[in-house]
Amino acid sequence: MFNSLFEQVDSIIVRDPAARNRLEVITCYQGLHAVWLHRVSHFLWNIGLKWIARVLSMFSRFLTGIEIHPGAKIGRRVFLDHGLGIVIGETTDIGDDCTIYQGVTLGGTSLYKGVKRHPTLGKGVVVSAGAKVLGGFTVGDGARIGSNAVVLKEIPPGATAVGIPARILHPDLPQSADSKTKEYFSAYGVTPNVDDPVSMALKGLIDTTIEQEAKIAQLEKVIAKLSNSSADATVSSDTKRDLGAMKEWLKE
């Protein structure tokens, strides 16, 4: 039990440069308190004490500002950074080593009971501030969701999703959690070396336009030279004809 406790505390210290020591994390991190209280309410939910579990979850919400339904499943070393305003629905499944920032909603779009209404997050997923992940689909291992993104469909492992509705960017990070997790951890879902596909498409159109303008300018220069050459040739023939006429007149 204590090994698991210290494991989660140490994982927070690794991912948050503001965390100075274990005592500070244990006493001052409401995201950690919310997860601990959820462990208890989830246990009560599973043994059938659902009303008591809901009451405990409401107490946790009042204490931490984080709402987690007792039916949600949360893996090991999950970090709710800042945490205020996070809402996690009943059928949500959060994998190990996930990081979720303030204002995130892991919600559902279906009104049917007894079905998977909320998302499943794989291992090492980062959901940035204000993002909304809505639906019973899967977010792959190591995926990143940018700030204020609205995700309505599945995200492949290692990819980054941004925008409203979310667009999938090219994956460029390791998809498995290993000794290099800290090296590749992207705070707030900021992923290096990745461009928005819409921006890339616009850049391609702009580059093509610039190339076409350069080719048009070259053609105009060539046409101008050909026109000048034709004019010079016409003047030269007229001059020769005039000189020939003067020679004939002098002979006479």
C-alpha cells in the first residue's frame, strides 16, 4: 500500500517541476487527494454500496474541485495536474501514467444506460487544459490532446489531436512508457516537431503560388526579349531597303 502511495507521489515529482518534496505533494496537491478518495469510493461502488460511494465522491468534489464518478476506472500513477474543474464520467477508463490538466471533461454523448458512454485513455496519455473528450472510443497509448480541443473520435497511439473538432497530427513520440518517459513527456500536450495539417496544406498552396508567380515572371521576360528582337529585325530590314534605294538613285 505504502509502496503504491510513494510510487504515485514520486511520479508527480517527476512530471511537475514545481513539486519539491514528498511532503509538499502529499499535503498540497488536490489532484492526488481526489485520486485517493476515488480509490475508496470506487471500492465501495464495486461492492454495491453505491449511495455511500456517490456521497464520498461529492465530498471529494467539494474538497478538491474535481468530479470523478465512483464507477470510473483509474490506473496507476495518474496525475491530475492543478485539477480544478476536471469531470470524469462513470464509464471512463484511464490507463497508467496519464496526465490530465485543469478543466478537462471526459464525458459521454449517449443517453443509454449500461453501455460504454465515456472514453478509454491508454497508457501515458496527456489531456491538456480545457480539452473535451466525448464518447465511448479509445485514445491510444502515448497520445496527446491539445488545450481546448474537442475530441469526438478515436485517436491512434502516439498521435496529437488539436482544434475543434480535433484534427489528428502525425505521431512522433514513443508509444510505450519506458525509462525515457520523462525525456519525452510533453507538458500540456505540447508536442515538438509536429505541424497542424491545415497549416501544412495552406503552406503548400502558398509555396505553389509563389512558384507559379516566378514562372510567369520568367515567361514575361522571355516574351519581352522576343518582342524586342522582332522589332530590331524589322528596323534593320527597313534600313537596308532604304540604303539600297539610295545606291540605285546615285547610280542613275
